[in-house]
Amino acid sequence: MAKKSRTATSETAARSTSGRRRERSAAPEAVVEKVDGGLAELIPDRDRPRGWTLLLDGAPQSHVDLDDPAHLDFAYQRRLGHIVDLIAPPKQPLQVLHLGGGAFTMARYVAATRPRSTQQVVEIDVALAQLVRRELPLDPGARIRVRGVDAREGLAKLPGEWADLVIADVFSGARTPAHLTSAEFLADVRRVLKPAGHYAANLADGPPLAHLRGQIATAAAVFPHLALAADPAVLRGKRFGNAVLLGSRAALPVAEWTRRVATDPHPGRVEHGRDLADFTGGAAAVTDAHAQPSPVPPAAVFK
């Protein structure tokens, strides 16, 4: 059984001028629990009464607002949210596969913005999924199934042409496992996608961006249409950060995605077409035989 501890953050009562004590409502408590992948922390959001941030071994993973699941706090999750909004008419239900669960932020978003969607979440860390479901319960009306297996194993069990969207957001610690970076992995993603389906991946890299370039080249070997969204400083190789890669056999909503990403609270830039090919710089596609996990983030990233 996982060990759990709670740290109280309740405020002390304030004393009024008449000498009477006025009690303030207790703030939510942080939850700290050992899970399969390390130490998980659920930290309450001071600005949102039912907002929570999930950390694993000190690395921020997800943010959830139980009162407003359509709110996306992290920049990369907002970019994924724009994809959910743009790949089909508003409110149209989707069939979505989430590789990596975290706090189920994107599954909650799809359920809130596209009711009656059918979703599968594949999360290898069963203890983490249990923690999140206990402390941050899913809407009982949402059609979300959670499976406790490896992402590639869960992907292999799905029938062909099942998904409208596959979202890959898988990190072991702060690194994407090697077997989820290869052309063979993406070929199975393509098998599961409908002909007009979309693949979206959260990638993390820093200078010299060799991993990111390799992932673009790998996706280009599988999907004819690609676009990449990231902070301009990340794209210039100035710092470590997240990038969202979007791929499909169908045309992408590049113009509107570009507009939305550029007007986010933390503005980003979208690269596609010739500019994206130039950015890739002749990198080779990654195969299972030579796959490597994503780089270790610098310690300063999470400070």
C-alpha cells in the first residue's frame, strides 16, 4: 500500500478589534503520496478554490480545476486544447485516446467541451491513477475509461481506425520513454487513427534540440502534414521547454491554431511546411533499434 501524508495549510484565526476571534475557512490540504513513478504531490491552487497542480518528484505534470475543467493553466495544455477545439465542429463528440494520464486534465477538457465523447486513458502508473481518481474525482457522467498498462501496450489493443485524436503526453519522471519515440510506435498510432484523425504529442527538449528535431523527422515519416507549437525561446534553442507536435494524414487547421497559440497568455509560435522542414535540419527518423528517451531537464527548470 502506498504511504500517504498530508500537510495542513489552514490559516490561523484572526483577532478582531473587539477581542473576538474571527475564524477563516480552512484552505485545502496538499496531498503527498508515494506512487509507482515516484513521489506525487497534489498542491492546491491559491487562486482557484478547487484548482490543483500535480507534481511528480518535484516536476509539474498537470493542473486541474474541478469547478472549471475547461480551464487549462499550463501553456502546452492550452495548445493541446486548441487542437481539441479545431479538429471537428464545436460540441461534436470525439473518440480520443490519451497515452499518459497525469491528472486527466485533457480528458476532463474533452468531456467538458465535447459532451458524449468516448475516451480511453492509458496510464501505466496505477497508483497515480488511483490517487487522482480518489482526490480529484472524474465526472461520473463522462465516458472516460482508464487502463493501467504501458502506453504502447494499450495502443496495440485498440482496433484500427478507432480514434479521432491520439494525445501522447507520457513521461517517466521528466523524460519520455525511448519506446514511445520511434517510427514503429507512430505507425501503430496511425493504425489506430481514423483517416482524418490527428496525433498530438507533448515533447520536451532544450539546446541543441536534437531530440525535438528527431521527433519531427520521425513523425514526418508517418504523417504527411505536420505543425509544431512552442515558445519562441525554445524554438531558438535558448532554453529547455515543451513543444506540441501535431500530425495527420489530413490537412491541419494551421492558420487558426497559429492565431490561438500567438494570443495565449504565454504566446507561442507555430512552425509548419518549409519552415518546419528547415528547422528539422536533416535529422533522421528514430527507429526502435536506436530510440533514446528524451533528455534530462536541467535542475533549474523546476525551480
